[in-house]
Amino acid sequence: MAKRVLVIDDEPDILELLAEELEFEGFSTVQASSGNEALEILETQSFDAIISDFKMPNGNGKVVLDFVKSDSYKESPVFYFVSGQADMSFQDALKEGVNKFFY
């Protein structure tokens, strides 16, 4: 069974590119265009990994990270931030539970 990855980005081209590359490598992907949309998906689905942009309108990546790391979320997906702009340092992201932060 393919590993499931939630890909979150407000830029449609980047979202599609990441999802296509992951699918080419054999992963199953679900796409969300905002943090709020991702939260709705996470209410009903589980993932092996989450790749999220940091800075987005309608719920940024930190909102998603906080939900995934909360006691109310029972899964433990690997979490990656991919962003050209972030309001969080690499070190702070690691302290918050991000597995990798790509600038």
C-alpha cells in the first residue's frame, strides 16, 4: 500500500508539482490549498506525512502543525515545511515538532 501524503500550498502550480513528483515516486497524495482546508481533511483522514507551505492565507502551516501535534490528533505523521517565506526560524520549527524545514 502506498504511503499517504497530505500536500498543502496556496500556490496551485507548486501544489500540483509537489503532488505529481510524489505520485511519480509511488506515494498517494491528497491536496489542500490552505491550512483551513487541510484541517478539514485531517478531521477524517490519516497520513504518513504532511508537506506544508508555511505562509498561506486562510490558515497557515503553523495552524496545521499545532493541530497535528495536539493531544486531540492521534496520528503521528512526519511533518515538513516547504516555504520561501516563514515567520519561524528553523530552530523554532524543530522545537515545535517539524521534521524538516526547506527554505
